Amino acid sequence: MSKIFFNLQCPDCGWKIADDDTLCPHCGADLNAPLADAERRAIAKQYAEKARKTYDKWRNLKSAIRDINLATQFEPESAEYHNLRGLILDASGRTADAINSYREAIRLDPTLADAKVNLVDAESDLINEAQERKRISLIRQNSLLKVAVMFIGMVTVICGAAEMGFIYLSGRDLLGPKKTIIFEPDYPQISAMDSSTLKKTAEILTTRARNLGYSNVSFDVIDNSQIIGKVPNSTDTKKFVERISPVGLLEFVDFGNTPIPEGTVISTDLENIYIQKKDLKQWHTIMTNEGIKEAGAVKKQTGEYAISFSLTDNGRKIFADHTTANVGNFLGIVLDKVVMSAPIIQQPITDGEGMISGAFTQEKIRDLAMMLKTTPLPIPIKLVQDSDSVK
């Protein structure tokens, strides 16, 4: 029998065959018939396209596995086909098998970024699944929680997203196909990026995504040059990127007796990764996100949305000292060098609590509150790839 039939399936009908079969017992195809390379690749492409269509529609994954197995049988040297095979196996809950397919894809093509991120994601899921099984096992040992266990089923522990009003479901079978997004540092003077900085950036992006209710989304560093992640195909990628990618550096700035309009881009004396505009006056930064302990979105009696925040002990002292000494002056609230608002300090603020008001929508104020609770990104980033579907 031809050696290309290593998966022991008939190339014509996909029926399982024995190693010593010369004819398919199901359709009668000649299993020893030689195939030219072009014919072999054409047949592989047909099966791969059929598998992808089935996978993208999230239907009959068993059929998709059969077709992609035939594609890799006819063209075992295709990294793309092994990557697709991994995705289908992953979606079918066969994470360990998917990992093997991703590794084979990377072996065949070490530059295939999609396979790399798929491998990282699958390995992470395998760890999370083990932790979840352990957690459920511990819960079941407690007789007082038996009813809760029955209700939980496939629902995950309510995580940090609950603070923002989100509860999400676990299980890869609920997510469907994913697409890849890739970020790179967006700073002209960076020629070589430290891997630890990229790793920290990836961790913050993952936290932001989950706090916003995007379930099972994580970011990882690939080749020490890019930050790569996967999101469900149903996600509005443009909106998702807008929500999580800002640096998120909040500054309380001393504007003195100068009113600065909202939306104005300014320069400050805070040392950071931004390129300061030398032709602009540098305003003094009093405090940053580090002084914020908690932040949340609220709706005022006027119907306007605002951010209510509380400060750390150190932030409380800084704020109290400044507002006491600057009653009647303008206090700039600046995010990523753009003025959000510039209220007049009416009286000393010594209780460590405050509110940021402005022309905010409910979604915008919620996103800002989330961002203020997480560490700013250590570097600006830009989107360099947004695939319609993971290849």
C-alpha cells in the first residue's frame, strides 16, 4: 500500500482501512494507485478547504477532523494543514492532540506565527483545565456545596469581571473559531525591546480583556518582538483593540490659573516613554495611576456618567497637600497626554476620594474606570495584524 496513507483512511471516501488493504472495503478505490505531486496536493487542498468550511461554520467537527486528516495524509509537509488540524482538534476538546499538531506545524514552518500562538493558547488551556478540574473536585468534597456544583456545571468561577457586571462561560466548545491579533511596540526610538517589558505588556492586556468580560482571551510574547493573542471570531476586533490598547497613563496635572480645554494634547514633566513635544509647555504632574486604589463607573443624578475613585494612603496625602495649597486653581485630569477635564479646585480634598466628570458615554466611562484600576502599559503598542480567521 502507498506510504502516504499513514492515517489509514481511504483517500476517496475517508473510510478506515487496514494496513494490508489494496482496495477500499467501502468504495473499492485502488489504494496502491500512484499519484503525481500536483494531483496529491490538489486532493489535499480540497479536503483542507472542506474541513475549514465545516470548522468556520462550527458544525460537525467530527467530519472536519476526518477531512483534515485526509488533507495531512496527502500533504504531510503542509504546516498550514497541521495548524488547521490543531484548531479543529482544539475545538473538539482534544487539547493534547491539538498541541501535537501545532508543534508539527511549527516544526515544518518555524515562522508560522498563528501556530505559535495557537500552541501557547492550547498549553495554557490545558493547565487551566487541570486547575478547574482540581477546583471542582475540592468543591465536591464539601457537602454544603453540592447544590452549587450542580448549578455550576460549565460555568466558571465568578472572576474579576464580576466587578464590571460580567459573568462568562468556560469551555472551548462555547467559543467557536478564533482570529489572531498581533501588537508591536509603537515607539520610533525602540530598536530592541526587552522581553520582560513585552511580557509585562502582554499580562496587562490579558487582565484588561478579562476585566472587560472577554472570556478566555490571553496575550503572549512571540519571538521577543510581538505580542500575539486570539479572540473569538464573533468579536468586533476594532472595538476590542480600541478598548484595551491605550497606554492608560492617568496624570493629575497642575494647570495653575490656566484653563485648558478638554481634548487638548499636552506635554508634562513626567518621565515616560512618550516623545515629549519640545515646543509645548511642560505642565507639572502631581500624581499618576499609582495613587489610585479603586475606581468605578457611576451615574450622577444629572444623568451624566463619571468615574468615582479612592486613593491609596500615599495618594491621599499628595492629593490633600496639593488641593489645600491650590484652592481656586485648575487641576488637569489627563489620560495619555490628552486632557479629559480640568475642574477648579473648590476646596481641599482630604478624604482620599474624588470624581472625574466629562462628556462620557456609559461604555466609555466603564472602560476608563477599568483602565485606571490596571497598571499602565509600559510601552505604546500598535496593531500590526488582525486576521479574519486563524489560518
